[in-house]
Amino acid sequence: MVRKLPKRAFEDVSYLEAQVVSFVMDQKDGGFWRLTFYVEDLGGADWLMNCYPRTPIVMGIKALDYDNPNKKSIITEGERALKKAGMLCRNIKFQKFMREEIYQGDFAWGIGRDEEACVEAMHDYLGVESRKELVKNHSKIEKLNELSKEFELWARKNF
């Protein structure tokens, strides 16, 4: 039976994690590496199971440094809270929740400035001058999470 590689094997880049088991140098062909990887971790590279032995493939290699991860790709809880606060204030249902349940008459609700009023109300509720203060202040993050949970419960009842 002829083994056929899918078209995506030639077009898509597949990522998988492997461990170098051994490396043997050879003057004739340069040598070979023996890698170990788990079949369930192949993901989009499952076509590798259909390759004949000695099928040439191209690999990109990157050593994983578990002790010093790439910190640029890590999103902290504070950064998530910052984004969450912004998204909540743009949500019309959350604006209604803040207007009706938290701050009924204290802000300029209903005159086309509901998002701005919601931002002001959230700042007042959390005790911050700016959402950026959430990045490093865990007690304010907890307060935002509690407010979010209250909103979710309220939304289930009212929508």
C-alpha cells in the first residue's frame, strides 16, 4: 500500500515538542539525531506517522528554556484585569447593571455618555483613578472579579 502525505504536510507548519535522545556523528552523511516525541502531542504533524523511513523533511529547531521563559508572551493577571475592565465598560448590559444596581443616579447616565459614565462608576467602585492601577494591585483585581461575578449573576436573571 502506498503511503500518501496530505497536502497540508507540504503547506502548513506543524509544531511539536520533542526531546533529543542521542546524536551520532558520521563522516559520510553528517550524522543523525534520535528524537523522542509523544504521538498525542503531534497535533497538526500527525502526517509524520505516514512517512516512510528516511523521508526527507525540514525542521526548525528551538531549545526550550523552562527556567527563563519568554516573558513577552506571558499575560499577567493584572493585564487580563485591565482588558476585562475595558471590555466590561463597553458592554451595554454591564452599563445597565452599573446604572441600575451599583450607581443609580450618581453619574451622567442616559445622555449618550453611558460608556464614559460606566468607566467613572467603575473607577469609583474600585477606588482607582485609572484602569492601569489594576495591573499591580491584587486587591483591586479581586474587587473587579467580584463585580464581574455579580454582573454575571444579574445578567442571568435579567436577560
